[in-house]
Amino acid sequence: MTTDDAESPIERITRREQEITRALAERDLASDADERSDGHHHPAEAATDADLRERHLRDTLRFRDQLERLRRARAAIAAGTYGICIDCGAPIPEGRLVALPDAERCVSCQSLAARRR
């Protein structure tokens, strides 16, 4: 995936929202096809299917969480607080925002937040 550094934050957010929405739609189509299948008769195949469904659900939840963070990023742009760490108030480096347009924390605060989980 190539990212043009000249993109505005709103363009990066919009592009990422479109990517996620497309991925969710593709997953929905794939799951519809899976539900119409004949099913499996071997227990190992059923276990594999259960694992795939669990992975699918986990990815879907992750995508929905990211869409929510992108929504908050849009709100932060409107409020004039985009690019400011929600924990310490320091500016979030531009490189981080290019890579993660939904970043709400600077690297230090994100590391601390991840350890608390």
C-alpha cells in the first residue's frame, strides 16, 4: 500500500474508511456463501470451520473498532484537536499520523496504554 504524504488527514481517513468498508463487505459476501454450503461431515473440518468463523469475527470486530476510531479522528479534525495526544497533550508526530490516521496517542502514551491492557 502506497501512501502519498501530500494527502490531507481527512483524505487519509476517508481512504482508510473505504478500505475497511470494502473489506467488511467482502467478508459478508464470503460468509453468506459459507452458510449456503453443504456442511462438513468430518469433525476436523468442523473444527477448522469454527476456527475460521472465530478469526472472521475477531477481524470484523477489529475493523469496526477502527471505523469508530476514524470517526473520532474526523470529530477531532472538526474540533481542532487532531494530532494532539489524548493523554499527555503533546503533538503526535506527522509520520505516525500518516501511517495511522486514527492515532489518538503519541508513541509513548500508546505504549503505556497497551501495557495497561
